[in-house]
Amino acid sequence: MIKIEVRYFATLRIDDKKKETLEIQEDISVESLLEQIGVALEDVAILLVNGIRTSPEYKLKDGDVMSLFPPVGGG
């Protein structure tokens, strides 16, 4: 098992949580973790791991910080 931190921004906040620490299985992809926590990949416009834009196939490592940003609308 590994520990990672997930940071939620704007409309992706779950129950008003800004961040949480999760204990997950090793060798899990970002996409799989999103499924587990109930966030649809298409709802994430910017996906960062440790401050670097990352693909959904990235395999998370112990101590990673994943940040999820929704699309921003405006006019």
C-alpha cells in the first residue's frame, strides 16, 4: 500500500473537501484511482501529479500529490 494526497479544486470538491490522503494499492493508474473516488475523467480539465501535467495512464507512487482541476467557463 502507498499513500498519496488528492487535492480537489472548484466543482470537483467532494463533500467540500479540498484535499485528502488516500492509502491505495501500488501500481494503480491515475485513471483507475479517479474511478475509485467517483470522479469522471472527462470532468478533469487539468491533471497534475507533483505539480506536473500528467496523463491518466501515469502509475502513482508513494508520496505523490495529485491535483484535479475542472474546466473553467466564462464569458
